[in-house]
Amino acid sequence: MILKNYNQFLNESNNSFDFKNLFLQLTEYTVPAGYEETLIPILKKYIPDLKKDNIGNYYVEIGNSKTLFTSHLDTFSKNRKKINHIFDGNMIKTDGTSILGGDNKNGVVVLLYLISKRVPGTYYFFIGEESIVNGTGCWGSTNALKQNPSYFKKFDKAIAFDRRGKGSFVKRQAGRNCASDEFADAVINSFEQYGLEFGKDNAYRTDSAIFMDVIPEITNISSGGEYEHTYMESTDIDYVEKISIAASKINWDNLPIVRKPSAIPKVLSEEIEETEKLMDESKKTFTKVNKIMGSKGFICINSDDFQPGVIMHFDKFLEESPVELVIKGDYIKCLNGHKKIGKFKEGNFEEFNQRQKLQIKNYSRGIWLEIAKKMNNEGILSNDILNDILESYNISYDEFKEYMSSIDESIFLDFFDNYIIMDIQILHQGLKKKQQDQEQVLANKEFEKFKNREIEEIQNKTNYSLINANNTRILKYFDNPKFRFIGFDTFDIEGGNWTGHNLNDNIYDLIEKFNPDIIYDSKLNVFYKKY
């Protein structure tokens, strides 16, 4: 069945829908927030009955479906600029003088294809998702939900195609689990029918995350882009096409709905008399606390509810690790999770800051990105604005300047009497490397979690246990085995000799059919011995 579906999928790839040309039209110019309307003539070629809501978002409804598909029209840019495309096989890039805008024109292309195939669903093209112009991000989706919550409560799933790379199914974003395992597995298995492999992943936030309080199942799916928000951005247009066609074959309304949406409660820890002075001081403290928590891998999941005395909920991007903080003026109290933030219980901001033991290097990436957002077209930023940025990180100008002079990245920042100049291209090269390093660390952590789960499950369900053995000869002998599990009828652990090997991708089938003495897992690089 899988092979049949995949062959049909390959044949359909030669369809009349021109993915590449559409993408090039959508990315002819960068589209800062406020310029989304420049794309509407293109959208209306595919959606004659395109509607506009009171916020300025665009949408269309096909059939009576409980599925919400989302993408956003704006790009991570402050100015409208002509994009010069460079082609490298199926990869589309720029000449290095601008971003590409695959974030999120990849998703727009996917949605337009689904619409062309009349796949049932409501398709929303949001405005103002990027934060570079308005400073908040997800502006269109946030305000659409605020204005008309009952409209979005009718959906039981929201699907965004706004995730970088390939094979990423976002199960957790904005510090919260947004999809159930049952829903994730069903979608992943559906894509697998068409030769596309996906794994569960974590992400920061996109428009779909805004609906976690009202829509049960939420996800964000890879659409073939890399290095978004940088001048190295690229799109694999072949992957965009494959995702689009596969997505059009999925029965989205027949997926399991398990997750129960629930809003973060807005709870006052105690009644306080709110004054303008208290509110102003509390907001400044909250901003600085947010920076610290972000540098430690936490995100505030109810930041829109901030008031002095309201319990603010933080959680880690990658795992459940809740922290509850209350801020009133300069005073901070931790109600829950204090071990996760250095055993801090209560005190003023300076005491909180000292307890975290963070250095400028922990904040550097955030500072650079804020500079990039606020500098002018020539890369110039006044010292006044720079000082405002640094103050929110509790860092002085002299400390920042000294730090920049001590690192390799100092080449992209020049300091003058009243301003600084940033070379955005060099910055993006540095950010690209940091992103690669961070993703590798996360990939390694996820693999270790997967490895530990697999080993534990196998040892619990079989009469095999993990052993230490020399696998050098095995790896050399098989030379990248096509099957994951290799069973040996007899095995000399010390000498590395074996007889009667059997191959299988399923360890339970291997045990049932051959019951070997030793099993080698080539994916995890471990041995199991029968006891």
C-alpha cells in the first residue's frame, strides 16, 4: 500500500501547478509587515473569493472542515527590497544582499496548492507574524483571536507550514505541548505513506501557537527552508512540492483529536494597589527577568497577562520544567520551580540577577538581534538606543564594548562616539554557525533521549540485556548495514567472531524468528545479549 501511494505521489509530481514560478513571484520583493497587500494580486489568481478580516488578515473557507491551515505573508525585513535570486539545482537562494523570504512563502505555496486541490479547510494568511517591525510578532493571529474567539473555537486542529528544514513535526512550541502523541503519530504516518519521514520536534513560536488555548491539536511542519531571517536563507523548492502534494492526500478531518486545550489562568498572588509608578517599574523588571529566563532556556507563556502581582508562568522550550514568578516593582518571588533557576526564592532584581550567574556571552545573540532590528538601512544605531537595549539586559555600554573587543564576532560591530555600525552580512554568518551548533546540541540531546527510551523498552519487553562488546569488526564487515538489527546465533565477545547472522529492521520480529544469542543495533551502536 505504501509503495502504491508513493508511486502515485511520484507520478503526480509532474502536475501543472508551477511551484517554482509561484515561489519566485511571491519572493520578488521582501515583504515587511505593512506591505502584505502587495501580494494579494498573486493570491487572487489562485483564490478569486479571497476574504479579508477586520484585522487585515486574508482567508478562504473550503467545505465544512474543522481544520485550520495557516501561513504568514510578511517576511523578516524592515524595508521593501528587490530580491535577486540565485539557483543551485533545486535550491533557491539570494545574492547575499537580502533575505529570501521562504519564511513563510514556502508555507504560502503549500496552502495555495492545497486550495487548488480543494482540500477541505479554512486557510488563513496572517499579517505581521515577524517581530522585526512591530516588536511583538504574531500580530495578525493574536488580534484575530482576540476579536473573534468563537470563530476559531470551531476548529479542532491548526496546521502551520512554517518550520525550517525537512522532517520536523513540531509537538511543542512556545514552552507548551501543542499536540498529542496520537495526533503527531497519525500525521507522521500519513506523510510516511508518500515517502516523507518526520520526527517530533520543538520550536519557538509561530501563528499556530497563538491558538493553543482554544484549538486542541496544533503543529508546525517543515516546508524546506533553511537559515530563515538571514542573508544565507534558502528554499528547497522540490521539497516544497513534495510536502504540498503529500499534504493534499492526507485526510485531515479523520485524525485523532486527543489534546485538551486550556488557557493559562490569570491569577493575582495577592490584591495590590496598582499605580502608574508601580506598573512602570514592574514592567521594566519583568523585561529584564524575561531576558534572563530566555538565556536559561525558558519562555514566559502568559506574557500578555503581565501585571504587578500576577503569577507569570515560565517553561522550557524542550521539556516540562515549570517556574512561577511574581513581580511587583523591583521585588521578585518564586512560587514554584526555584531549583530550576538557581534556588532563588525571593528578593530584588539585583539579587535575582546575581543568583543566575549569567555573563554577557549568554545574552550576546539576543543583543545582536535587537541591534539588527533597530538599526537603520545603513546599519547605524545610536548609542542612546543601544543603551536602552543594554539596560534591558542589565549590561553597561563599557561592559558590552569590552566584551565585543574580546571575541571574533567583534569584526561586525564598529564603535564610534555617538553610534555603532553593524555589518549585517557578517553577523548573519556568525548567527548561521551559532544556529548550526545549537541545533547539533539539541539533536544530540534528542538522540540520547531516543536511545535511552529504546534501550529501556527493549530490555523491559524481551529477555535481552545491554552488554559491552567490540563492534569494530562488525561495522567493518557489514559496511553500513541496510537493516538496523543484526542477530548472531553464536558470538565470541572477546574475539569478535560470530556465526549465523540474521538481518531485520524490527527487533521483535528478529527475536521471534531467530532468537539469536547476540543482537547488534546499528542505529544506536549497542549490543544486547540473551539471558
